[in-house]
Amino acid sequence: MCGITGILQNKSASELSPDIKAINDALTRRGPDAEGFYIVDGVALGHRRLSIIDLVSGDQPMLTPDGAKVLVFNGEIYNFKELRLALSDLGIHFDTESDTEVVLLGYQAWGIDLLLSKLEGMFAFAIYDRKEGTLIVARDKFGEKPLYYIHDEERFVFASELKALTPFIDRHEIDPVGLNYFLSLTYIPAPYTIYAGVKKLSAGSYISIAKDRTIKEVVYYDLLTTIEALPEITDFAEAKDKLKSMLRQSVTHRMVSDVPIGAFLSGGIDSSIIAALMAEISEEPINTFSIGFKEKEYDESERAQLVADKIGAKHTLSMIDYDDVTGIIDGVVGYFDEPFGDSSALPSYCVARLASKDVKVVLTGDCADELFGGYEKYLANYYIERYKKLPGIVQRLLPSVINMFPHNRWTNSLLRRAKKVISGLNDSDFEIHYKLMCLGFSDSERKQLLNPDCWVEVKSNVEKIFDSMKGSSMEKGFYTDLKFVLEGDMLPKVDRVCMQNSLEARVPFLDSKLVEFAYKIPTSFKIKGKNKKYILKETFADLLPSETLGFRKQGFGVPVDYWLKNQLKAEMNALIAPTVLDQQGLFDAKYVQQLWQEHLTGKENHKGKLWNLFVFQKWYKNNFEQA
């Protein structure tokens, strides 16, 4: 796991050298073990290394023997041994044991398109072909590894994190599309960022810049096109066998490491399955890590311990208090470089910090929810159909009854979903899913929040993705979440909190063959009635404690509603003061104060909206005002 940087600009080596050094230094936590540079022909490449595989001879930038091609690479290629054998059969000699050399020599032998079609892994890399005068930057199929870039008339600059590019942002101007996405979804999906003029390279894409500086972006992997050619799997027993085999193989590939390895273990279905498979594969007890909360309503540590005992893991648990968590808010929120409103990043950081004391690599259970139906929102139509069967008088009274319940930390999530479901009785399938995606401000609320010249319609972009998937509304929802929630929220969260602790995270559920398989089985295999992730539970029931299969999904919740009324109240008051908001010119100060007072008095629980504003205002204060 590493960080990569690069500059393509008509400057001398002496002029580029301090620039590439400066942006490379910004990525030290991604790669604390070593750094390297390559500067020639107006091209500067930089690399920060976190040594995982081939600790002795895997340094970068890496050149072909003739010096004609050079690579900087971030990530892991899980099938590099198979690719190495294929290249060896072509008569190609290797000098290292690293996957980096496989990528470089694979490009030399096969070219970029064939190479990318063969790679199974998480990565962002850049290749400069000196003979062709071409620079290529690429990102993995699903967006596990980040890549930001700036392209203008003078230069092309890229880096693994946004913080490295801020010195190159000429105009510190907020991108309205990025802002509107953030306020609604709580994150900013590719290709957008919070800054105008800065983009994220989309997952499954690469950019090629020719010698004459013409630039093209190519989508090399499209899931929908790929699965069209695959057969449907309609037999449940066959599907279970394939799922067990494919996930076990994926875990095996992701356990290859020359440094200590472990697993995050929350006690939920997904991380428990991954840890159980690791325990089966490993000859020694595996390392598992979890955090527990002294506040019992948020604590899942007993669930994790059940699984750890069952699989014989060497389990490390850290019990923390939420007062401890408030102390890391500035560091965690700041590391994301742009507003990121998923508050579960805070406990995720804590477990990453814990694991980093003993291992350098962890496997996680991410992506199972998007593939196999783990989110409560996928049951929206299930509940709507049952609501419609209620007597008319009950239907009319239920919204009023729901509004009578107090919105506190225990009821807010349920009441919020219930309101959205009931309000969506006459909505299209897309409208229902989109409302449940918007964990921040709805479209109508965003219109009240933002000054008119700041509001941008973003819903249609989401709808295009939803409609591009053929099939049921549930299948469309799975695909939309894979493209938006996974790439924009879940993967960046895990990447940043782990990289902040110089820890590499690997996601077995994101093996491309496994993802494609998940899209060829019926949704009835995934959700049966209200039983979510049904096929996962049925396939791996023998590996887990019986209690684990019955646990309700809890997630990494934190009491931001309580914090805003107590520990964070003074800071929030300062951040959203009317004079501050009026000077910014982005938000309607009266509407913000209305939300704030309703929350403080307990009239409504606006924790999602207010946490989004809190995060944004902190980012604005720390970055935008100082630009």
C-alpha cells in the first residue's frame, strides 16, 4: 500500500523537483517506509511506500531494464503470481518478487487495455512510456484506491489524496455539484470533489495523455456489459457452492503478505464470515480486532467475542468511551481533505489505530451489503406493500402517530425511514431509493438551505445509474449503491482511516468475479421476506455461532445528536453563527438556525443534517478561509 504523485508540465527537472517532493511529502502516512522519484522529459513521478510484499526489492518508481517505461503503483494485485507465470512463459525475466514488476512488465508485453483486463486487485497507478511520450493513469474496477487530478492548459497533476494537490489549485472555488452531492448524500462521488477544477478518476477508468498533450479517458471495465455475457444462476444449491468457493479463494488471495495480517471483527455477519474463512485457511490463530463502547446501546463487543471464540482467533478488544472519540474528531475529519459526513469514520479510525499496533494488513467485510442486500432500505417496497394492506383509517392515522414519537438517538433511524417510506407511497421506485440514499438533506430541504445561486440538481445523475441497470427495483438499488455508496462512502472511509494509521485494508467481497456472480443470482436468494443477506447466512452458517445469524445489523453508530447538544455545542454555535454564514454566502442562516433550535429543544432530531453542516464548516474554516 502506497501513495503516488505525478506532474506533467513543460518545466525543467530542477523546476519540477521541489514540486514533486512537496506533494509527495503530503502522503507520508500512506507510505512511511520509503520514498522515490523519477524526473525526465517534463514528467515527474513520486512514490511513498508502505512495504507489504517483497520488502527488499519492491521500491519505486520502477523502470523496465531498458529504462523506456516507468511505473508508480499504489495497491495490491491479488493474481500477480498467475500473471507472472504467464509473462514468464513469454520469455520475460523478473528481478523482484513484487506485484509492481508484474504490472510494469505486463504493460510492456500486453499494452494497457489487455493488462487492465487481466488485473485482479485494488490499485491506482501511473505509467510513463518514454518511447511513446505517453502518460497513463489508471484506477481499479470498483474504486478501492483513490486518485485525484488537476488538468488545465499548463499541466496534469495527480495524487492519491487531495491534500497533495491543494498547492496546485489556482482558484479555491467550491464546485457546486460536489457541494450539493455532499449535502444530500454526506459524501462526494467520483468524478467530483469539493473543489472546482479538481476531479477524482472514476472507478474502472484510465486517462491517457499523448505526446502532443491530447487527453482521453477510457472506461476499461463496465460491470453491466460484463455480466451480459454471463449465464444466470437459478439453482440455490449451486449458487451456495459457487459463493463458498469464490469467497474462500478471494480471502486466500488477500492473505498473501510478507508482514503480519489480521481482520476487523465487528461481530456482524460480513466481518465474521471473512474472519472465519481466514481462520480455516491459516495454519496459526488469526489476529482479529474490535472496539467496544462503554455506552451499552452502541456496544457490539460481545458479538465479536462470540465469533473470535468460535474460530479460535487471537482477539484484541479495546473498550472506549465516547468522550475519547470526540477528541479525535478534528484529526479524522481533517484527514479526508474534503467534507465527509459519515460519522462511522470515527469508530472506524479507532479500530484501525488498534490494529496498526500489531499488523500492517487487515481484511474487512465491506461490500457484502451492496452485493447481497444488507441495508434496511432494500425492504422499502416490502413495507410499502404491507402498509397499503392496512385499513384506510390506520393508514391515515399512522403518519400522525409517528410524528408524536420523540426523535432521540434510539428512535431517529427507524422514524426517519418510516417517514420516507410513507411519504413515498406514490413515488417511483427510483424516488423511493433516492430518498433513502439521502442521509443528509433531501432535495427540497437543500433548496431551503442553500442560497439560490448555489443550488444544483444532482438527482438526475443518480437516476441515470439507477435506470441503466436492467431488472427489478431492488437490483437497480443494489447497482446504484455499488456505484455511489460503495465508491463514494464506504471505500474512502476505510482507505483514509487505515492510511491515517499506515495500515492496508483489503476487501474480499470486492473480487470482480464474486461481484459479477452476485449480479447473476436472483434477488430472492439475497433477501427472503425480511431476511437480508439470506444466501450468505445459509452458505456460511456452519462457520459462525448460531447467535450471529440472528443479530440485527447495528453498524458503527456514534451519538452525534448528543454531542451536538453537549460537547460540540459551543463549537457548532460558532461555526453556524449568522454572521459567519452571511459572510460565506452559501447557506440561508435563518433556516440553519431553525434546524439548530429544533434539535436543541428536542422538537426534531436533525443529527444527519447538522453533522453534515458541522463537518462542512470545519473543512471550510480549516481549508477554504486560509487559501
